[in-house]
Amino acid sequence: MRELSLNILDITENSVSAGASLIEIDVIEDTSLKTLSVSIRDNGRGMSEEMVENVRDPFCTTRTTRKVGMGIPLFKMAAEMTGGHLELSSRVGVGTVIAAHFKTDSIDFTPLGDIDATILTLITMHEEIDFVYRFKIDENEFVLKTSELKAILGEVSFNDIDVRMWLKDYISEQTQIIRGGVT
Amino acid sequence: MKTLEELLAIKAKAQANITTRESADGSAEVTRIVVGMATCGIAAGARPVLNGFVEEVSKRNLKNVTVSQTGCIGMCQYEPIVEVFAPGKEKVTYIKMTPDKIARVVADHIVNGNPVTEYTVASLKE
């Protein structure tokens, strides 16, 4: 993957497939420690202990079109290449948490990339799911809760063109503020 | 700065549109645009393709067209793959899609019913 934000999109799709009604995505960067942590927590159906053991293996997959699944192995590799690691815990009927820790000063660190596009894609394609997205750089934090937006919008969809453009601009403005750019 | 007050105003405008849209739709059949969004698709660049189709369809205010996503379509080397299911027509599979091909696919195929054959999987046979 060329951007970590693509791994995040890919891994979060697993939470969607697991039937989650709430997905929390945290992206937390510490510029003095030079670390980036990404965690994705869902309340989906969860995995058995056996599946948790095997899921880092590319030859483990639930898909039926072929016998490989690259999502978690690629995310794990992206973290380990930087000297970081991947954690995974899951309980059947409770949900799954996957967290990847990166060292941002490593030459092999993959840039975060267009995280705004990943978040917009997730929340507009899966409107039935509540997302909590937290993007934090040092002490600056942006939290997006789709339940709050839905409370304002009522039956109006995130895919209404004006709503979608508002969301896109809102997320990108907030990201810029967090990054210390123009306000 | 975007504010939540603005969102409230957008909502009021959108609600007016919903009523007109519902009455206009009737029982016409729906054309479905489906983008492959498994690991293979995402790695190959499906995210801007998916968002591009959603935006092009809503900019043109096309009725009876939906854009959705699916898992692995099974030809990972040709991702990003987009399938179009038009009522009464055979499925058309576009391969190696990029955002710059979207406007033409929507105009020629979705609106006017002529698949852009040079972008489809059928073009591989030549």
C-alpha cells in the first residue's frame, strides 16, 4: 500500500464485514517521541482464539475467491518495517481491536497519506454504522462522531451532494488545523 | 470555517429535494455501479474511483443510479474493477479504472447507454 490511510480503509472494511454497529478509529501521532499509532476498534462479531492466532498469516482468509488474505499481513508488515508492531485482540460476540504502532523517523515509514478520503469513504458508504474518528497530533485533537452529524441531519443522507461536500471540506479543514496549517 | 450551523441550513435545502426526488423516481429500475473494495482493489487505487463515481453521479443529479462497493471480484491484477448492472442489459466490467475515466463512463454508459468498450474486460481479448 502506498499510504497508511489505505491500510486503515482496508482494515476497517473488516469491521464492516463483521457486522459492527460502532467503529472507532484513532490516529495518534507524537512528534517528540516520533511515533504514530493507529487503532481500529469495533463491536462486530469478533474472532475465535484460533482465528486470532492465524489471522496474521497471509494464507488465512474468510474470502472464497482464493486462499490468501493480505489485509492484516500488509498492515503488520508496514508497522514492523519501521521497528513498530501490531496488536490484535478479539472476543466472539464482543468485538475486535487492532492497533499498529509505527516509528515515524524510520526510512521505511509509509506516510499516512489522504486519511480524509479514507474517513469520508467509510462514513458515506456505511451510513448505518456509527463512526468515531479521532485524529490527534501531540496536544491537538479532532474528533468526528457521525452520531452527532446524524442527529443534525435527520433523514438527510451523507450522500446528498451538498452534505457530502460539506463533510469533505469540514474534515479537511479540521485536519489542516490539527496539522498546524492554515485555520 | 465549516460550521454545524451551515450543516443545518444544508439539511433544510436537502429535505426539499428529497420530496421532489421521491415523487420523480416512480418505479423505474435502478442502474448499479459496483466498485471492488477488497485489499487488492484498495491497493490498486479503488478509493478515488469509488469517491469519483459517487460525486459524478450526484453532481449530475442522476436518478435511479446507485454506487456501492463489493469485495474481491476475483481478477486482482485488473483492479480497480468497476461493474455496471443496467436494467435488462448484461453486466459490463471495467478494469484498471482511474478517476480520469469516470466522467466518460458516466456520460457515455450510465447516461447514454453505450459502454466504453476500450476500458472494459472485453478489450483484453484483442
